[in-house]
Amino acid sequence: MAFPRNVWDQLKATTVEELMAALKRDGFTPDPATTGAELGFIKKGKPQNKRVVIHYHHGKTWGPKFLKGLFDDIGWKLEDLFRVGLIKGAEKKTAEPPTLLIPCHCDLGVLENGEPCPDCGGTRFREVPAT
């Protein structure tokens, strides 16, 4: 993974607190099994779960080799660094395909057990791609 120089200029001052906030924005949750200065984060997903462990020292920053290895392990690419807020700049804008709201098959957005419908989230309408 080779990032442009302007990206590394932004990343070189990334603190451990900023990295932890970015992990949380990406869906990682703290691992309760880690304690002290060793902090683990878990992201459950398919096809596999991810686990990252970082050593906490307030205000700590890292060099480019460590960050490159960490981003490779996490699976973050350039667009992910924009998404989680570690770098700023001109993001590539992609046009989202148009969608339509149609009535959901559930009754009033609630399932028989009283929980919200997983398809519409309780809104009674679901979003589908426009064809």
C-alpha cells in the first residue's frame, strides 16, 4: 500500500486517541479481555472477525512503517482512511444509484414478537434500487 506524500503528512501526527476513535467509527468495539496499557478492539463481521491490539500511551504517535503494517492488518485502504476521519482532502465522490421507498411486507413495522421489522426497521417502508 503506497499512499501519496500528502496523506503521510497527515498520518504522521496521528495519536493513539485518534486511532482509537477511528477504530470505533469503523465498527470496532473494545475487547473486554484486554487490560492496562494493552487495548484490544474487535470487529465482528463476515467472512471473518477482526481483532486489533494497540498499546496505549497518551499522545503517542507512530512512524510510517508501523502505521502501514497496522492499516494492512486492519484492511484499511485510502478510501477507508477518509471514511474514518484519519485524513482529510478531496474524496472521490461516487454517485449513488437512485432508490425507491416501497411498502414493507410487515404489518405496521413490527414482528409478531414485538421487535421492529429487520427489513424496514419499523418504518413500514423499505428502500429498493430504482430500475
